Amino acid sequence: MIEMFDVWKTYPNGTNALKGINIRIEKGEFVYVVGPSGAGKSTFIKLMYREEKPTKGQIFLGGFNVSRIKERQIPMVRRSIGVVFQDFKLLPTLSVFENVAFAMEVIEASPKQIKPRVMDVLGLVKLKHKAKMLPSELSGGEQQRVALARALVNNPGIIIADEPTGNLDPETSWEIMKLFEEINQRGTTVVMATHNREIVNTMRKRVVAIEAGQIARDEQRGEYGYED
Amino acid sequence: MPATSREGNTVMKIRTLGRHAREGVKNLVRNGWMTFASISAVTITLLILGVFLILAMNVNFFAQNVEKQVEIRVFIDTLATKDNIASLEQNIKSIPKVASVQFIPKDEGLKQLRESMGEKAYLFEGMDKENPLPDAFVVKTKLPQETAAVASELKKLEFVSSINYGEGTVEKLFAATGAVRNVGIGFIIGLGFTAMFLIANTIKLTIVARRREIEIMKLVGATNWFIRWPFFVEGLLMGIMGALIPIVILIISYHYLVDAINGSLIASQMFQLLPLFPLVYQVALALLAIGAFIGIWGSLVSVRRFLRV
Ligand SMILES: Nc1ncnc2c1ncn2[C@@H]1O[C@H](COP(=O)(O)OP(=O)(O)O)[C@@H](O)[C@H]1O
Ligand SMILES: [Mg+2]
């Protein structure tokens, strides 16, 4: 499903963020990406949804050669991936419903498809009753659930998340993690960069540790392994 | 594997078109004062541009009228026989640059001379019996600018005694009308670019305000054109709205100007304003087209930078 062959990333300022990454992630897997701050986790994530281009190496994702595609094919790659961020990235002037529907409008789905599908995913993240509210009227955890609903609404095969619980308190973090777990159990591949030691050690999954731009460890049902 | 066939659907759905129009209008309303500033910039620019356009078209019209009046008078040797005159006419007609040749017998020539003198016509009294004027041809060239060249060719023909086409004056007139035209065109192009720059800048401000929205659109897989369209609509509408006010102002004021000048004594066959129609249609169309172009260009230029998210 996702494969990287000898992937390097050097930023224009000369920083070597990734140095020779090789990895294979199967369809339906749940992978934590851990490692110290500045190790290259976010860069690793950004390469997958083609926010950044690798300096060297090949990246395959859901039938695309992401490292080789043309600029105008990027939207097609992004439509097969759902992305979730630490800062939610919701539009403040749109309601919860509109924020989620936005992702369907952009790919030109019909209003007939949009309405039931948006209500479906809002049901999945248990926010149906707040569909008409603005993001500013929601708690951080609820906002992240809206972002997750938006990432899921177009039925992507892969969900990529960069520290989705970074801004949330432990209890709320668990709620979000349970949702990711549920989504994964429905067959969606999940790749998540995280700093959350307790979660990684409790909800055991495959752990890929990146240190100084290289994969230092890759274990099934692994541990967080760092003292924060 | 990497499949080119998986590109976005380039044929836009009607529903999507509706969405872009709605978004464009919504943005105009949402950014009320910036919209107002943009439209004002277009309005002022197009108003000045419209005044210049009307001025330039009238100068052009005047120049054409003057140019049309330019003619060459070919005076015929008094010794020429009827046959000589006929063959001279043939010779003149065979010059390719000549548009028309008209024979003016000396009596007719005298009459024309008297008329052109107006009050001083009494000076020619009693000349009917001893008409000193020779017979003449009046020659018009296809292009007024070729007058001098044709005149020098005519001079060489047999039985031509002399030639008159207001040497010097004609050349100066052409130089003057040409200069006026070029300055007008230069000014209009300059103003057009100023307006484009203003719109591009204003739309850039509205795009900065919507940066986050564009970033999220890109993240969820919007194509560049999907992102561009609302801005395209927005720019187009601003350009067109900016053109409407100047069009109305120009139609009304030109209507009064034409009434005032063409009905007055200053007006003559040479000096006249172009009639209201079809001039105002042409100017309105030009302003609408320029307004639309400026608006679209401004929006696309501004949005380009923000698509590299
Ligand atoms: N846009 C960028 N330009 C230059 N350097 C960058 C950029 N993004 C990240 N880096 C650098 O690349 C390295 C890896 O960063 P990042 O992938 O964000 O790490 P992590 O997410 O693990 O904290 C760091 O040294 C960081 O400073
Ligand atoms: Mg990071």
C-alpha cells in the first residue's frame, strides 16, 4: 500500500531531514511514527501526501508514484488520503457540517451524495447533534473529531495524522485514539506521528522510530521507547 | 501504477459552475470595502480611459475628414487639344495610387474659386469673359499619405502646366494627426496597466485573507482550477461593475456634448463630433471588455502565487 525506497529529503537550507528511508506499510496496518523532536517525523508524513517532494528515492502510495507525479496529479493523490493535524485546520466561518461537506464539494460530489454521507461520518465521530455549530463553539477534542470526519468523508484508503493528540488533554486524546482504532478496524490504513508515550505503550501497534532522519527501530506491537 | 488517466475531471459540471459563481459573489460581499475600493479603482481608470477613447476616436474622425479634403489640382496646358486632355486623363487614371479623377472646366474652376473667397468674390467680377484660369483635373489618391508621391508623378506628365496640393501644409497635417493618435494610444495602454495593477493588488489582499481556506482546499484534493474559479468570477464581476458607471457617465455627457457642438456654428464639414451612435456602443463594449480583462487578469495573477501550498 505504501512503500519507500531509499528516500532522502534535504530542505533548501541544507537540512538533511531524512536520510535513506526504506519502509513498506501494508493495507489495513496501524503504524505509529515516533522519535525525538526534529527527527524527521513530520517530513516523513509530508512526503506521503506530497506536501514535500523527496530529494532522492521513490515513494509509492495507493497506485501512485508520489515521487514522480506531475503537479496537476497531486489533487488525485490527496483524494485517496485523509490528513489530520495537531491544529485541526478547520475553517472558522463554516459550521461543523459545512467543514466536513467542504471536502466533498471540492471533489465535486453532488449535494444528494454529500448530505447523507456527511451525517454518516458525523455519526461515526459522535457529533451529529452539533452539526450546525461553529468550530469556535466546540472543545478541542470535538474540533479534532470534526477534522477526522472531514478526513474520512471521501472514504480514503489511508489516514495520515501528524500528532493528532498533541493539543489535547489525556482523556480527550483517548477518545480520539479510540476513533482511529475504530477506523482502522474498518480496513483503513493509519499512519500516525505521535509523542504520546502512554497511548503507544497501551494501544499496542507497529512502531517505527525515526532518529536523525533514519529508521532506528521498526517493531510490531512495539513500545514508545523514549523518556520524554 | 502512475496513471495519467486519473487526472481531475476537466469538464466542469454545471452545479460546480453555480458553486463558483456563488462563492465569487459571496467573497465580493464578504470583503465589502475591499470590493468597493477595487471597483472604484476600475471605475476611475475606465472613466479616464473612456474619455481618452472618445477623444482619440474624434481626433481620428477629424483627421480622416481633413485627409479626405486633400486633393491634387492638375492644371492643364492651355495649348492642349481635346484629344490631348482625354489622353492625359487616361494617363492619370493609369497611376495605381490614384483613386479618382474629375475634370473641372475653367468656368467651373472660377465658380469654385469665387465660392471659396466668400465676401471677397467681387474681386473676380468681370472675369467671366476673360477667364484666366486653365482647365484642370482634381485628383484624389487612394491613401491621403500618398499625395506628395502622386503629385510628383503627375508633374512629369505631358500637357500638365502646374500642380497644386498645398505642399508642406499637407505633410505637416499628417505628422500632427499621426502624433495625436500615437500619444492617445500610449496613454490608454498606460492607464490600462495601472488599472490591472490596482485590481491585482486588491484581489491579492482578499486572497491573503482566505489563505487558510485555499490551504485546506489543497489538502483535501481540490484542483488548481477549482480554487481559481471563484477568484476568476470575483475579478470578472469587479471589472464589469467597474465599467458600468463610466459607461453611463460617458453616454450621458457625450449626448449633451454632441447636441451642443454639432448643432452650433463652430461645426463645419471638417469639424464635427462623431454621432452618439454607434460610438457609445463601441466605447461601452470596449470598456466592458477591458474591465473584464483587467479583472480576470488581476485575479489570476494574484491567485497564482497562493496555489503553491
Ligand atoms: N520547511 C523546512 N525547511 C527547512 N528545514 C526544515 C523544514 N521543515 C523541517 N525542517 C527541519 O528538518 C528536520 C526534521 O523536521 P521535522 O520533520 O519537522 O521533524 P519532527 O516532526 O520529527 O519534529 C528538522 O531539523 C527541521 O528543523
Ligand atoms: Mg513534527
